[in-house]
Amino acid sequence: MQTQWVHQFRDRPDAKDVETLIPVEELNRPRQILAREREGAEGLVDGYILQSLNGRSRTAVYTWVRAGPPEPVAEYLLDLLAEVYPRGKAR
């Protein structure tokens, strides 16, 4: 049986919460920030930041923070990550 992480994406305005399964081989530990392509909106992404992590149940909960073209969303997410982990301790 293959082990997987459950990624829950929450709090996006006008959208239901989403769960995605990701095999452990692809990702040993969930990332602190993620950008996901927005369905039905070519070229737009939603940016999420890790809210909580449960290693026992292998569940990562992400909170929506921003949407738009990939570059500004990525820059915003990296700025948030720098505020949370100012000394480079992010995993």
C-alpha cells in the first residue's frame, strides 16, 4: 500500500474546500507555500500557506492567501515565508 499525504486547501473565496492526495515518494514533507492553478481561469493561480501539519495522519492544511498571475502570487508567498522564517529555517 502506497503512503500518501492529504493536502487540504481551505478558505478560498467563492469555492469549496478541496482535498488532494499526494504520494509520499513525490513529497517527503509538505511545502510551506503552494501555488495551484485555478480551475477555469487560464493563467491564474491561487496561493496557499501551510496552516497546520499532522505527521501521524499525514494531513497538511493550507489556507488561501492570494490569487492572480503566477509571478505576483509567487512573490507574495515568498515574502510571507520570509516573515515566518526570517533566518532560513523553512523546510
